[in-house]
Amino acid sequence: MFTIHSFKNKNGFTLLEVLLSLTLIFLIVFPLFRFFLQAYDYTMDSRNKTIAVNIARNVVNYMEKQNIFVIKGYLDDTKGGNKFVTLSWGDCVEDETCVKPSVDGNRDLSTCSESEFNDFPLFTSGVDPSGNKIEDGRICLSVLAPEINNIDFKDQIKVYLTDYYEDRTKSDQLINLLKSENDQTAIIGQINPILSGSPNYESQLMKFYVVVTWHKKRDNIVLEGVISDEAFR
């Protein structure tokens, strides 16, 4: 008659077995964790880039509706020895310190007045639902300093105004520069040589380039637009 003997290891797992098990778990879990982390980063980058592109498009649409005679006069009066001027949210109002946060989290513009050039509003402003002219710069600020998902983009948007140059090569060089460079000194040193020569259609057309910085390690979003005399629209 056969007797079956049962053997039990009462000593538990050895240290080597535990280490091997942990190593195996690490080898399986870590690549999965890394995959999901990369997928999350990709999703967030894609979302943020989409937001930046939409912001840039909105700025382009806004700038194309501006009065070319006011904007052209501002360019000629302000550019000095350069071939361009830069606009940002601070140019929406006469004094940017007037823009303050309010108790409800919105902007308090009660002491603000829209920026002017030669007694004309620098940017078009529109009217409120009651038909009153909006003179506190809120329309401009909503475009050049939007707040999206509780993020204030006012320091991430710039508009570069230039005369109109037909040469496509100049535009391509300028776009590539603004995509990759954020240092203003470097930009000034490179834009002027790019925009050499005489501009075209000086009294009828102007160009501008909208730059939205959305990620330190990614190229800026850069869109090109044209401001034209209303007779050409």
C-alpha cells in the first residue's frame, strides 16, 4: 500500500524569490506606466496646441478688421530704426496697470480707457448691447489676453506688424524665425535683415504675424495675416 506524503515549506519565500518577483513585476509594470504617461503627455500637448492655434486664428481675424490708416500710422511712428513693431495685450489700454482682478475672478476694467493713436482708437472696439461705445479696451483684451480653462494667455501672445512685402521668401524666413526664437534681442537682430529692400503697396496693405507661445520645448504657433484698405476687402 502506497503512502502519500505531503510536504509543506514553512519557511515562506526566500529573499531571492522575493527579489525575482519584484523584478518581474517592475519589468512588466514600468513599461506600461511609461506608455500611459507618454499617452497622457501627448494628449495634453495636442490639447494645448489646439488651444494655441485657435487663439492665433482669433487674433488673425481680429487684426484683419483693423483700420489700416491708424495701424499704418502707428507702425511708421513707432518702429524707429526697425522694420516692425510688436503689439501685445498692454497696447489695448492706455495704462496696463489699470487692468486688475475683480472679486468674481474676472478683470476689473473700471478705470481703463482704450489706447489711442492720433486721437483715434488704436484697435476697433465696437458697442455694447445697449448701443454704447465700448471704451475700456475689453474687446481687444479678450483677443490679445484671453483666459481659457482658468489660464491667462496674456503673456503668451505677440503681434508683429510690418509693411507689406510680396517676396514669399521673406515671409517664410520670418515665420521660421518667430517659430523657434523667443529672445527679443535675437529677433530684432534678425528681422531687420530679413525685411530688407522696399515694401510693396505701402498705402493699401500691411502684414502681421501672430505668435502664440504654448510650450517651452515646442515651436511657437505663428500665423500670418494682412490688413488692407477697406476698398480692397
